[in-house]
Amino acid sequence: MTPTSIPTAGAAVGGRVLDHPARDEIRIEGVLHALADPMRLRVVRELAAAESELTCSHIDLPVSKSTSTHHFRVLRESGIVRQFYRGTAKMNGLRRDDLEALFPGLLDSVLDAANRQAHRGDGTR
Amino acid sequence: MTPTSIPTAGAAVGGRVLDHPARDEIRIEGVLHALADPMRLRVVRELAAAESELTCSHIDLPVSKSTSTHHFRVLRESGIVRQFYRGTAKMNGLRRDDLEALFPGLLDSVLDAANRQAHRGDGTR
């Protein structure tokens, strides 16, 4: 009968648990806010292209380590990304199933939009 | 040969011109940022439901006049809404054609997501 902390919406590996919103806590405003930043959108595009979990260090952003950590946290707290430890590496995976169940087609339309913009002939990304 | 100011991307009625981004200046990050705010998302949902231009005062937001004006400006400057004067009334219309050409399916997937969230059984909007 020992009280136990159950990480209902977390992902625990190796004893370290990171907070995640449960599916029904994910809000469209938070998702759009998270995706509205160029660096975070880049992370999401890389995760989508990889179709698997990636370490934070695998996704090389042209920002400081602390800024990068901030961006990953925003993605996790908005419900877009699930973060967990594999040994000492912090892994990141898209919460495709949760997002698709809540907001069908949204993630793919944003990824498509970002892809179209990246390939516009205006020279900017 | 008088120099003339041509409002290439503006909408001029009655001499007052409001700045709008041209289609190819509309950026996905700006669109997502604009849609990430609950008040602005509400405006976009009302404009989509109306399927016509609405005055700012028709869309009654529970915020101050200056905050409301700010939200409409963000929507205009991001390329989501076209604003123009009809007499003394400032009208607002969704730039559906521009958004659909740039980011097919994006606006509808966001509207659908917002609608689903509003109808979730969690009592919040």
C-alpha cells in the first residue's frame, strides 16, 4: 500500500520523467503557437522526415543550447513532441497519433505548407 | 508624369489604404502565429462561418477596443484577413484564395481543429 507516483501523461525511462499533456489536454492554440516559430517548425519537419525518434543533438539548430532546449520544451508542453530518455540521450518523437485523433489533417497541412514555402523561388526559408 | 503612390498590395476605398502583404509575402510562421491566439482564431471562425466580409464591430470580442484593433491588425499583416473601408466601416474578409493557393488545406484544417476543440466535452473553449 505504498503511495506511488504514476506518470499518467509522462514518459519515464531511467527514472527521469518529463511532463507531457495528456491527449485531451492538447489545445489547438498551443499547437499553433508552438509551430509558429521557425526553429520549432524545423524540428517538426525533421522529425516528420525521419519517421522515428531523434535525439536533441541530432537536430542541429543554429541557436544556443539553452534556446534549443527551450524550443524542445515548448514542443513537448504543447503536445506535439514526446520526449523521453534513452540512457543519457533525450529522445524526441512526434505525437502523430494524438494530433491526428484530435485535429485530423492539421499536422500534414502545416508540414506541406512549410515544405511549399521552403521551395518557393524567393530565396528565403 | 506626377509620381503616384500605387497601393500594390493595399485595399483603398475612400482614400484610406491599409497595408497588406502581397500573396508571395505571406509566411507560414506569421499565419500560424496569428491563428494561435484564441481571440484571433475566433475572428477567423466567424469570418469563415459568415462567408462574407464583416465589420470589426460585428465581431464582438470580450476585449478592449484597442486590443481588438490589435488583433485585426495582426490578422491583416499576416495575410489572413483583408481589411478595407466601406464608408466609415472597416470591413474584414478572409483571404481564402491567397491562403489556399499558398498553403492548400491549411485554413480548413485549422478551422476544423478549432471546431472539434469547441465541441469537446471538457467544458472549455
